[in-house]
Amino acid sequence: MVPHDEDDVARRRFDVADAAPLLLDAGGVVRGWTRDAARLLGCPTGQAVGTGLAALLTRADAGRMPEILERCRRDGGWAGLLSARRADGRPIPVMARITAADEPGGPARWLVLLNELGDAPGWSMSRPVLEKMVSGSPIGIAVVDLGLRFVWSNEALARFGGGPPEQRLGLRLADVQPGLDAEAIEAQMRRVLASGEPVVGYEHVGHLRTSPYRETAHMMSFTRLDDDHGRPIGVYYTVVDMTDRHRARQRLALLDRAGRTIGRSLDIGRTAQELADVAVPGFADVVTVDLLEPVLRGAEPTPGRAAQGPGDIVTLRRAGRRAADADGAEAVAAAPEVVYRADSPPARCLAGGRPWRAERHTEEWGPLPAAEPEPPSVLVVPVRARGAILGVTTFLRCHRRDPFDEDDLALAEDLVSRAAVCVDNARRYTRERDAALVLQRSLLPRRLPEQDAVEVAACYRPADELTGLGGDWYDLIPLSGARVALVVGEVPGHGIDAAAAMGRVRTAVRTLAALDLPPAEILAHLDDLVTRMDHEEGMAAPPETAAEAGPGGGTRAVGSACVYVVYDPVDGRCAMAAAGHPAPAVVLPDGTVSFVELPQGPPLGAGGPLFEAAEVTLAEGSTLALHTDGLLAQGEDWALNTDRERLRLALERPSDSLDLRCRAVIDALVPARPHDDVALLMARTRRLPADRVADWELPADPAAVAEARKTASRRLAEWGLGDLAFTTELIVSELVTNAIRYATGPIRLRLIRERTLVCEVFDGGATAPHPRHPRTTDEGGRGLLLVSQVSRRWGTRFLPDGKIIWAEQSLTDPGV
């Protein structure tokens, strides 16, 4: 079926010369027939004349004949599409034109012209048809000659600037569009002229004269025009406006870049600066990010009281700024104060949480953030995350660009909302990290105590980048007799939970160290404590799963490791024991590095064989290096020879100071992001000079007490400590008397002058003395009570062949 539409025929070229005419009477009956009609319909004259035209049409169009005849009588004619039927029954689509053919005084007649659609030459696109088509096209079209000068263009091209078609004739593109990158477009034209190959889909971005402040994008296609002999005569090109699609792509690209750029760190200031950087210069010329002061501290945002009047102010902190005319990013490290009036748009956005847009900046909210000859267009968007407003972001677009529109506002809100989540994450991280650092400062020694036994340096590098905390620790504990305990240990896991467990274990170690027990016994008691803590928390688990934190199991200490070393500066002896921990390394004064052959005990709380101790004597100036297993291999086996060799090489490198050597070892063996926490404690040994230690053997005779007092008093006079003579004689008298009265075996008296004056009495007894408060009628029992009152501290430590009772006195305050 062919649609029967008069307008279709009217729009098409009807060639009368090729039409088949026939004549109808007023009733639509054929009264005249021609050879062309017979050829077209295959019906001879005798058969056609006298037959109604409806009989020569298909059934569908035959029913239309009464209506068509009525329109002919009313309008004087008709034109349209019909489906004729040949004598063999085959339908033929034809264009029909019916017009009156009356004779003066004769009956009414209608002349019918039929033109077969398939062969009608009227379908050939003639020049008028083509001109009408391209002139009325909504697409910009132009033709240029070999010199790239306009010879023709349509009206639609004028929408892209350059004036109407008649003003373009004879001019080149650069003449009609100054400022446009005409060279790039003409390069495409020359390429087409030279090769004959069309260029389709060339995208050009620039500024047109009709909209100099707005960046536009156009899709262009170029085709060479040839004459009848195939010689090029010019270029035909089309232009389609793709600005909206181009801006949509730019917005998506900006959001994609923001997703990849903003929030790469958990630093609030850096995140705010990243927001400013990503929006300049593609979206705005100047961007500032102002945050509430509590946000920068990691606290919850508190916008403050509502504005009471024009005189009120709102104070923010400038966290980020970027200007297109600046060299690089303008990071705001100091976060200076920025003050806005309470009725200004930034303050209103902060209070109400709604964005604000103005095509031109006004003075209602302060001076211009950038020196511009004309007021810029402004967007102010609140920085909102999880229902809280953290600050405001201001976007400025200078006079050289179009003002912000509603689409720009939507894009800015999307951009700021993405950054706001990152800023809030950084804020929460800052708060958690500050809390973690407080915990760290309370759990790790902020400063190792001063003493004369060793020179120490320590380094700690956590694996948990978020909190800066882990389960590794180190410690130095002063002991009696000028000795020190060096401790390094680790608790399974990372983060705050591991740090909390580490704090409990470290406190237990310091408590046990006060008992002055040998290293193996210290670890045995510590093992019992860890096991008891584990059972009390209801977290009994195999040691191999100790590092896995289940519900409520984030502070498990089972599986912890520890090495405990006691160094005596009097004779250089060093006793140590380890629980699932690598043995210390020793750097001798000549730089030779060795590793102590230390029996390995099981991890704490894991059960297993008893802990064993080892003892070595160190020359003065030797360096002990105690470390956790994170310092060595990245794998699980810290005892590999290759790992020890790496540590050996790092320790052999000379350094000006122990602190620098400690940091150099960490930097050489530990990456910036270690897989495990690392603690390193280095101690360079010292020896007390012989003239600062006095030692005497005493007989088990009460008469020796007086001689011991005199001997001690003489030594104090030699040391220039005559002020301590009275209290020292009292201490010596009571301790030696107790040894003679209650103990067995040899008795030795030793005085040590270090930072304190230490008085030690050794005997072969195994029973620890206990002070008591005697009644007024008792003749004895006041010795240790007097010692505790005149000394700074006192205590007992046991040796394999007896015990030592000791007392310390301050050298700076004789009364203590």
C-alpha cells in the first residue's frame, strides 16, 4: 500500500511529459483513453472506455472515488497517491492529479494524469529540491572553494556566529570567526582536498564570537566536491552543536577525577586542598574551602549560635585554596582564620545548609577573594557529611567565563558532597588517632629513665598506619645494685586492641621486675599471669590462633613474646631469658657483631618447657641490640641466617651516635609500611669504676658489726659523702646484725656509689626478712623498720647461694 497524501504529491516533482492522461465524466466514468494510459495499466481502449475509474483501482482505493470526486467538484481538482490495478491484476503505485477539463456549453469533464512512482523522473533530486533541502536544514552547512573561501552556506550556520550567508561570501573562516582556532579546521579541509577521503566526526572545542565567554563544542564533517571530470572544486562541510554533550562529558570527567584525587590521605587539610585543586581551572577560577575549627581538630562540628544581627560574625578556618592564575597549588598549612558576617551568604549556608548562587559577586559578604576587574560569579556550597555541616566551599568564576548556572550548582554540590565524606573520614581518623596517640604515650615509655649502667636508644615503627599503634614495646627498668633490666616484647595483632594488651603485659613485667627475680623466673611468673588473664576473659584458644581477635577478644595476650635482660655494670655480667623471642645481638667495641646463644622458651601463655636463662660477660662499650621479629625477615622465620646476616651488616655500619645508629638500622631493614610492628632497643654498656665499689667479707661474729660501721664510714669520707655517715652506719649496723643473727654462711658487705648510695649485705640464708611494728616492751624487731625510714627504698633479691638485702640513699637529699 502506498499512503494517499496530497501533500506528498505536492512536495514531489510531477513530470507532465511522462504522465498517462485519461478523461472522466462527472460520474467518474472513463470517456477518453490514451496509448500512455493503455501502456501504464495494460488495458486496451475498448475495454477501458465506459468503465468507472474505480474499476481500474485496487479495492482499497476504489472505495475512495466518491470522496475524491466530491473534492474535485468542491475544490476544482485533487492530487494524491493511488494504487492502480493493471489488467493482469498487479497493483501499480501512481501519483494522480485530477483537474477540470470543461468545454463551453458541454458536460463536466475531469482530466486525470497518472505517473508511475517507480519510474517517475520526478524523484531525481533537482537543484531547487537540493537547495531547499540544505537551506532549511537545522544543521549548519557550508561550501568553500579551493582557496577555502565561502561560496555558499545556509541560515543554520549563522547560529554558530560569523553573520548571515551573504556576509560570508568570499571570506575565510578566520575572517568571519576571529579568535577561533581556524587553522585546525582549515587543516582538516586541506587534508580532504588532498586525499579525497572524507573526515567524519571531527570535534572542535573553542569560543565563538557570538558567545565569547562560553566554551562550545562542535562536531564537523568534511567532504570533497568534484566536478564532472573528477577534479576537486571545493569542500562541503557540516556543523552540529555538541556543547551540551561536551559539558556533560566534562562534568563526568571532573567527578571521575575527583573520585580518584580527593581523599587519598587521611589528612583534613590535604583533603580540603585536593577539593580546591580538582575544581581549578576546569570548573572555577578560584576555590576556597573553609572549615569549622573543631573539624580540623577532629572534634564534632559545632556551628555555634544563630546570627542575632548584622554585627555578629562567624569564624572559620581556611583549609584549602586554589586560584587559576597562581603557580601550582596554594596549600594553606597554617589554616588561618576567615571571618564572615553572620548575614553573609557563607554564614547563611553554614547555618541553613543550603547552597547559594549569584551571577555576580556582591559586597554583602566581604571583599573579593581575587582581584578581578569585574565581580565574579559565585557559588557557595555547604560541606555536609552524615547530616553534619563541616564548613563551606566557595567557587568563583571570573568575568571571562559564563556565570554559574543551575547545572553548575548541581555539579558543585555533587563534587563537594564527595569531598565532604572524605573530610569527615579524615576528621574521624584525626580524632581516633589522637586518642590512640594518647594511649601510646601512656603505654610506651615517653623517656627512658636516667642511669649509669648503659647508654640507650630506642626506635618504634608500627605497622598500623591508621592509629600508629601496635603490640610491640620496649622498656628499661632500673634495678637494685646499679643494675638495669632491658625488655623488648610484642603482643599479637595491631592497633588499639593490641596496644591495650601490650600495656597490660608491660605493666606486669614492670611489677615483676620490682621483685628482683632472675630473668627465667620473671618470664615464668609472666607466663602464669598471661594464662590467668586469658582464662579470666573467657578467651581460651590455641596459641596458633592468638593473633585472631574474635568477639571480645581484641586484647588477647596469649602468644606474646618477650626477652628480659639484666645487666650489672659492676662486673659486666648480663643474664637473659626469652619467651618466643629472637635473641639479642651484641656489637663488641671493635665492631664485631655476634648473636647470643639463648635457649628459646615458648610464647607466653602457650605452655611448654621451662624457661632457661643464659649469662654472658660484656666488655665495656659493647652494644646490646634487642628487637622484635618484625625487624628481620618479612616471612615468619626470624631465625634464618640470611635475615641475621642483614641485621649483622646493618649493625656493623659505624655511626656518630647511638640514636643515629638505631634509626639507621630501622631504615635499612624496615620498609616505610612494615607488615609487622618493629621495636628496637640498643644499649651500650658501661662499667662502674672500681673506686666506686667497696666490698668486704665479714665474720659471723657480733663484734664485726662495729668494725663494719667504721669501715663503711671511712669509705664514705673518701667519697666525700660524710653527710651520709650516720644513716649509713645505722643501715649497715641493722643489716649486718640481722645477717649474723638469723642467717648462715658467709656475710659480705658492699657499698656502691652510683646516682644513689647502695648498701648491700649478702648472707647464705633463703628466708626474706619482713619489717614489723614491735610493741614498746619488745627489745628488738625495729631494725628493718629503721632502715625503711632512713633509706629511699630497700628490698631483697635472691641469688642461687643466698640473698642480698639492700638499701638506697639519695646523694642529693641526705634526708631521703
